[in-house]
Amino acid sequence: MPFQIIRNDITKVEADAIVNTANPEAAVGGGTDWAIHKAAGPELLEARKKIGEIEIGQSAATPAFQLSAKYVLHTVSPAWIDGHHREEELLRKAYDAALQLADELECKSVAFPLMAAGTYGFPQDLALSVAIRAFTDFLLEHEMQIYLVLFNARAFGIAGSIFDDLKSYIDDNYVAERSEEEHLIDARPYANLPARPRRREELAGVMRAERRRARRETFDACMTQPAPLEKPKAAAAMLEDALKQHEKTFSEYLLDLLRERNGKDSEVYKRAEVSKQLFSKILNNPDYQPTKSTVIQLAVGLELNVPQTQKLLEKAGYALTRSSKADIVVEYCIRHKLHSVPFINEALYDCGLPLLKTGLKA
């Protein structure tokens, strides 16, 4: 069951458990902690005092009292110092502790804020990456509805830092590519043209005429000066050498990546949200031709970086291009280690773009 990123007030979310970004001591802090205590009523603080101190990376449960939930999972995340004090490791530990506690309490659903990204000063993109990895890994082995609640986006900076940053990234890269297409025109064929502005349609016509002229010259050259034919034996030897040196197919290259990973194949196709049947079909057919969406999902499942993703796409005859906004969204997510098909689809949806096609068909 995938997790969902929703825009809501976490105190209004109906879930079996709500995660609170708690202080180590039994005291009410700011942000989400204050909002949850206010909505739950004074009984929550009294129950929290009975727990005592909670270490960083640990989680403890109390009743939810007046909240629309059964439990509040008081979870202590680390404050950001400089990135060299195990901050990322401790934040992941906090997410894992809360998820494990929710599982022990037999919760069917749990709502998280973006922990540590507020008053604790964690970089928003890194905090989001840690949360997504924790949710994705947990859901490989468990059935639970997980909500990442971003209602307080402006207070925590997440909307400005992630979704708006993503849209700026799209605009910058997409506009740059379109600019190259529209303005980086080879001027050599037009050296003798009058020095005056030309409409795009007029330039396009000149370019087409130039390409036709070049093709005619190439054709004429081939007809008047035919290349000598190789001797049959030499040609056969060259063909044999070429076949020996052929690059691996998509399926063969995917198998190599799986061997390098030394992990469970099931983790890859589950993370990729590709069915076991389709995954087996790809691996067992060296000539299988997947869709671009399936290749991207497998790259996400393998947690590849951008160059590795481009290589995998190349094996199937595709590429991430600057002329596709959807490709730019995928590149952004992979570059920021947001290896999650649900999150990528959330980002695509937020930008009004087609989603990755999860399911049985490639």
C-alpha cells in the first residue's frame, strides 16, 4: 500500500496514530508539537509526563484523547548541526521507531509531519528524502496507510523548498532547452543573406532547403563514386566481430545491475511498483522492450543516480530530455534521492503532468 502526501492539518487527519515531533523532555514545544497538544487537550501532556525522557531516535505512545486518532506517537528527531553529527542516521532511526511502534499497536494508518524540518532546522529536501526512504522500505514488508501531512507547508518551508523549487527547476531547464532550440541556429548557410530580422517560419524554410541540398549532394556523390565492396570473407569476419562486440540488451543490463546490488529482487520490483509477473517477463526475455515509464520505475526501484538512470533508459532506446517537463520532474526527484514512485507521481500531479503508469502492463 503506497503512502500519500496530503495537504491538511495533522490534527484533523483521521488515522489510527498521529506522530508528534516531541521534545526529549515532557514539555510542549513549538510547531507541530504545540498544535497537537492544543487539539488533544491537557490530558496529553499529563500522559506524556508519565513516559519521562525520550531519547533521540525513539518513539513512545499515549492515547490521542480529543484527536481523531487512537494514539499519539511521541517521536524525538535530531536537530540539524552541520550534517556531520549523524543527523540523517538519527532522523531515519526516528522514522523507523515510529513506524515499528505503529505496527506493534496494530495501526492500519499513521500520519506523519515532516519531522525535523521546522524548528529543528533540518534541510527540507534531505528531511523529505529520509521520510520517503523510510516509508518505502517499511511498506516493502508491511501493510499500512501512511500519510505525510504538509498542511503547515509555509511554516516549515517545505512547499517553497520542494514543490516550488521543483517548478522553478522545471522552468529553468525547460526554458533553457527551448531557448537552445529556437536561438542556437547554425549561421553558416545564411552568411550571404541580407542582414535583417527573419521570422521563424522563414528561417525554418531556409533550413529545410539547405538540408535538401545537402542530401542531394550526398546522393550524387554516392552515385558517381561508389564505395568498393568488401570481399565476402572479409565482410563476414567484420560482421562476426561486430556481433561479438554488441552491447548488452536492456534485460541483460538490468540483470547486471541486480547482481551488483546484491539485494532481493522483490525489493526492487516492489519499490518500482512493477508487478512480479512483469518483472520476471523482462528478466527472462533478452529482447523485451519495456515502456519508458517502466524503465524509470525500475531505475527508482534500484535507487540509481541520474547518469545510471540515463544509461538504463538508453538500453531501452529512451532518454531523459530537457524538452519534456515530465522528464525534468523525474530527473529532479532522482537527483535529490527521492526514490519513490508515489512521490514522483505526486510531483507530476502537482505540476499537471502525466503520471508514471504503475500496474501489470509495461
